[in-house]
Amino acid sequence: MDRHGSVADDARLAAMGVQGELKRRFSPLAMLGLAFAILNSWTALSASLSLALPSGGPDSVIWGLITAGICNLCLAASLAEFLSAYPTASGQYYWAAVISPAKWRPIVSWVTGWINVSGWIALVASAGLLASQLIIGIISLKDPTYEPHPWHQFLIYVGYNIVAFLINAFGNSVLPYVNKAAITWSIAGFVIISITVLACSSPHYNSGDFVFRLFINETGWPDGIAWLLGLLQGGLGLTGYDAVAHMIEEIPNASIEGPKIMIYCVAIGTFTGFIFLVVLLLVPGDVDETIKSAAGPLGQILQNATNSHAGTICLLIFPLVCLLFAAISIMTTSSRMTYAFARDHGLPFSRFFMKIHKRLDVPLNALYLTTILVIIFGCIFLGSTAAFNAIISASVVALGVSYAIPITINVVQGRKKLPARSFTLPSWFGWFANLVSSADCLLGIVYIIITTVLFLFPPELPVDASSMNYCVVAFGIVLIISTIQWFVDGRKNFAGPVTEETLLATRSPDATSNSANGTLNNHATIGGKLADGNMAKFEQTEAI
């Protein structure tokens, strides 16, 4: 590890008004592994086929992913600029504050922080949710007489999250190795399952017309609404890349490596997800049987391909382990986000949740909070048949809104609020990416507003108390708690993560343009001109 680079990173944090307390133990590869483990796009997309197959069919599965991929790449590129300028674990709520007018800075930061914390807690829940569904499917595959009950899935869900908590709490020193293992296992599973499925199905494949054009609507909604609801699958498979920001205080050369990792993980996720979904859809079989199968769509497709229970179960081991890696990585990131927000006094009992356990070197109290809330959130299983959609919707919507807030504020102010930095989008692409990913143009509205409003809809009609999308209730609870907390404590004691002195320090010429060994003439671009020798020297010797 570059000791001088780490010193410069900590000095930069100090200039932003942040005290670096966590060790920079993650290499760029380990961080890419963590980000890829969180997205785990091919796993998440295949395990959540039940979201899109009845709500648009293969047409929604494939083209929904492409739509989500384009929009999320633009979002990631836009956020990468913020990350390069302000590499702090606070992420979106810090960025929103630092570019907002002073009058609105506290409330904008407060709202963004609460939305982001809630989104990450919901995303932790999604990993255990997908894994519990796969395990229930395996049991149903082995024993056709098995009748699953909601509490069965709930217990599996709780078990997955407890394992993730234990590894995060007591295995922090090995987490970088866990993340490297995660990306290796994920790529191996992707390759092995793809080859096996194609080989076993040969030469009887579904047609290209089936894979790319077949539309199915079993939701009761009009066709257009049904297709848009199917976008939830693509949104899930590509959300969570702000994990790089919330872990940025644990990697060296953060402002250089972080932006690259954020964009790479979305690009890799989109590519591998597209290939894997096409492979699965090529497998012949009755699509209605696949949708309604007790083994789940993924289990049924693998069964159709291999014609073997044992073979199907062996192949399902890959996504099951991937989801365990994902649960570990997402909980790591969620706890860091919670810790960062508590550090800025944004949560009730912030002094308690901001503590770092001296021996374990982790924000243990933040881990406790994340785990407890995730288990409580999982209680939706016990009363709703639409729990799956509710939890997935909550994570995708909350994180999407938290991405859009700082980008939209930046666009409204002419993209002039960010200081000189090591990663800069070309001017033409910067405007395009920002506009696509914010609510300032048609495509931005189609993506952000759709994922914010339509994903709160129930997945099918008619609706009753059991099939309601309780994502609305979850958001209502968060809104009530955050509003009460704001009036009780926030408006008096929460000034936001930045002060005027901090802004002057981070935007001053000494902090942004001068150094003993280099200048910011060599900006990174989306095309890949990242961090040549002069830039690396600048980052290491930057005058704060």
C-alpha cells in the first residue's frame, strides 16, 4: 500500500472537515470486488426473473436491462465526478450539501442522508430475500409435496443476515480477501452456468424472436404500465454502485481509483447481466410454467436445461454463494453509510452509532442498527404476498432518488460547483450524462420519476391487504421518523457535513490547483485518461 498516498488521502479528508478513522486496507481490486459483489448483476437479475417475466416477458427482461444500464452508466459517470472532488464516505448527502446554497444546505443534506441510509438498509434486505427464495425453490424442487410458509422464508432470511453480520463484525481484517474471492466466484459461476446451460440445451434453443420480442402481461395492469413495472428487475441488478463512495475512506489514492471503480462495476454488471439473461432465455421450455414454478423461474430454467434435479441444485450453488457474498458486502457498505451519517449527527443517538470499536476496527453499533432494522423490515414476509416487490422497490427507489439529488442540483447551477479534480467528464458528455440521470429532460423523467412512482405500485391487480406494495408504508415510516427527528433535534443541531470554512478550504487555489510536483492539467476523462504520473504526484503531495 502507498503510505504517502494514504497520508495525502487523510489530509484531504481533514480539509473537508472529516477525520479519517478507518484503515485504508482495500486495494483497488478488492474494492472492485466489493462493488461487483454488491451489484452481482447476473445473479440479481437471474434470481429476480419473477419481477419481469410476468410483467413484460422476455421483452421486458432484455430491453429493461438495456434501459437501466444506459441510465445507470450515466448516473455512475455523473457521481464519479463528485467522488473525485470529494472522496468521503458521506457520499450523496455530503455532495448535495457542498453544492447547495447555504440557506438550504442543512435540510437538503438531511433529506438526502435519510433517503440514502434507508435505501442501503433495504438493499441489505434484498440479498437475504433473493437467497431465501432460491433455497425455498431448491426444497420445492427436491420435494414436490413441500408447502412453503412465510415464516420458513423469514427464518432463512434472518439466518443469511446474521451470517453477514458475524463476518462483518469479527472478520473485518479478511474482508478485502472476501471481496476478491467474491469477484472470482461470481465470474466462475457466470462462465460455468452459461456453458453448461448452452451445452445441455443444444441444439434446441428458443428463437431470437422469443428472446428479444415476446411480450407477456399477467399483472392486470395495461401493457405499457406492466412493461415499466418490469424495469424493476434491471434497476435492482444495477443499483448500489455508490458503495464505492461509502467505502472510499478505506482505499488509497481515493480520488483517482474511486471514480474508475464506480463506472467499471456498472459496465461489467450490464455486460455480464445481458449475456446471462440471453443465455437463460435461449433455454427451451413453457414460459407460463417457468413463471409459476415452485422452484422459481431460475430453478425451472436450469431444470429445463439439465433435465436433472442434482444438476440444477449444483448450478444454483453459484448464485447462492454469490448472494452470501453480496449480503456481506452490502452490510459492510450500509454500516459505513450509517456510521458516516451518525458522524455528522444526522441520526438519533448519533454519538452511539458513530463509535468505532477499537479492537475490531469497525463501526459495530452501526452494524447492530443495520442488522436489527433489516430483520424488522423482513417481517413484511409474514403478512404480505408482495413482500418481494416491496423490499426490492424500496432499495431501488431510495438509492435512485439519492443519486439524482446532487446531480440535479449541479445541473440547475450550470455544472459549475465542483472544484478541479482528477476525474472530469468531457463537457459534452457531462451535460448529456447529467441530464439523462436527472429530472431535467425527458429521459431523466422517464427513468427517475418512473422508478420513484411506478415502483411503489402493487405488482398486480386486483389489490388487497396481502398483495399491496408495502414499500409505500416503509417510506412513510422513514418520512415520519426523519421529520420528527428534524424538528426535535435536526433543525437546531444539524448544520450539515460542511461549513463555510470547509468550502473555502476545499475550493481554495492551494487545495485544488497548486502542488510541489504537479498540477491538475491532466484530468481524467470518461475515455480513460486517468491519473498519469503528474496527477498521481498531485494527489500525494496536494497542499491542503
